Amino acid sequence: MTAWPTATGRYALGDLPVLKGGTVPEATLHWKTHGTLSPARDNVILYPTSYGATAAELEWLIRPDGVLDPARWFVVQIDMFGNGVSTSPADTPGYPSLVTAHDNVHAQRRLLREVLGIEALRAVYGWSMGAQQAYHWAALFPEAVEAVFVNCGSARTAVHNRVFTRAQMAILEAAPEHDGRGGFSAQPVAALRAFGRNYAGYAMSQDFYRAGLHITPQTPDLEAYLAVWDGRFVHKKAANLLAQMRCWNAGDISDNPTFNGDLQAALRAIEARVLLMPGATDIYFRVADNEAELPHLRRAELRPIPSIWGHRAGNPMDNAEDTAFLRRCVEEWLGVQSRGVVVHP
């Protein structure tokens, strides 16, 4: 039991048309709040979920000594479509072939307005696919977001990143249980183990392995370490993993009727103060990706996470040093009152 107020719920959106065609039948979003909404409703931080994760799996950083302090902020977690908690393809016949970050954030805005009466956000904090959603929030609803934390994410999924996502999709699609339409006749256990093992080569950096950080009392050798990754995804529904990987692959804040593929225009439309926090050794979302975005943002700063933990530096559940870095970033960025230009090329 937590020492701060929490609430949970499920919001029904009805049949939800999506950007790339099709409709999510009887769509619902699961949500959880932490802390107390201020009378002025000006202390809200939205914290969307990341690839394959649920709000429950990510709430470890919401605590008084954590990255997001529920004594100060009203933290709203919303589970992404496809993660097995909000509407997902494994249990939804007719689920569209692609549900995007654009679809998620539009649904999230409806939830915030209609369930919680929230029109504006002090910040959106997101890691990985959560960072993609944070970027979408800032571009699509510029008047509603004051600050954004892009933690190991980018405005558009880079080509090398898409090479990885398409390889992961191919592993699942090659399973004999795959029906050729994004569904599975049964859990493809062998494919999911291969999916996890390949993931291990990208989620952590080369430097992480070179330093021997994969060796612990629980994983005394490489094979034992890889065995952990073998089992990391086997309890997740393959159809959900495939759908969310398609969403990751398609990440692009400009791929919509508002910006018509003009990424620079989408970046220039952002009014929020944007803190770009790439992992210094992240293989998915490179520092260079955020460096290329920075000149087109009005109010932004680049602060790479100085870590050899690769992509997981942005979700450092077992890494006190990186957790402390993220907390300092949040405290400093949200403590700044100025709305002036803060650009560090």
C-alpha cells in the first residue's frame, strides 16, 4: 500500500477510428493516478507507458525519493493500446493492423478531459515509446503542454532503429503459430525466446557487456544472463508485442494531416520546454537523433544520460546512479519558472 493517494479506472472510448485505417472496437484505456490534483489543476504530469510494459511495471519511479514525486505532482499513468491492459489485439477481434502514437495521445487527451477534468499538463514524462508519445503530445497539442521529458526517444524513429524493429517483427511473423494477419493460433514460445535473446543485444550497450555488468550472482555467466532474456517476453501475448512493435516502427510526430510529413514544421510547432535525455550509449535512440532535432525546437536542451547501460539507462530500476540523474533533471527542469528560450546547441 502506497503512502500517497492513488486511483485507477478504465475509460471507454467506444469504437475508435485510427489514423492509418480501421477502428479499434469498443476501445478502452486503463489509467492510474498518484498524488493529489492541485486546486488550480496545474501540477499534472502525464506518464505514458513504453514498449510491452504496463503502468504497474513502470510505477517504481513514482515515490517521494524517486524520479516523479507524488507529494508534489499529480502523476497520471495511461496504458498504451496493445500492452495487454488497455485494448489490445490478443483479446480484440478486428483490431487494426497499425495503431499509432498519434492515436494513443488523442485518446489520452479525451480521457484526461472527460474523466479527470484536466485541460493542461505541467509536463509529459516518457521513456522509449513513452518518449515518442511525449513528443506527439508536444507537437499535436502545443497549447496544452508546458514541459516535455523525452527520455531515450525521438521525434521520428530512425532508419537503424526501424531495422531493429522490423527484425523483431520478422522473428514473430516467422513463427509457425503466426496466422499471417498479426494474430497467433497459440503462444509462439520458441519465437518469443528468440525475440528476447535478440532484444538483449540492443537494449544494453556494447560498453555494458564489455564492463561485465551482465555478470551477477543471479547470472554468473553469459548463458545464464541470456536465459533471463529468453524468458522476458514469454508471458506477453505475441499479438500484442507485434502490434506495439509496429507502432514503435511507425513513430513520427509529423506523419499525420496536421504536418503532412514535415518533421521540421512539427518540431517548430512545439511550444513546450523540451528536455532531450538520450542515453549516451543507447543503440535505439541515438544522441545524434536528438542533436538533429534540437535546432528546430524553440525551447530545448540536450542532456545525455552519462551511462553505459544503453537504452535501459532511461528506465534504471536497478541502477541508482542513473535514477539520481533522472531525478535531478526533473527537479531542475520543472523548477525553472522562465518561459524564455533555453536552447543549447
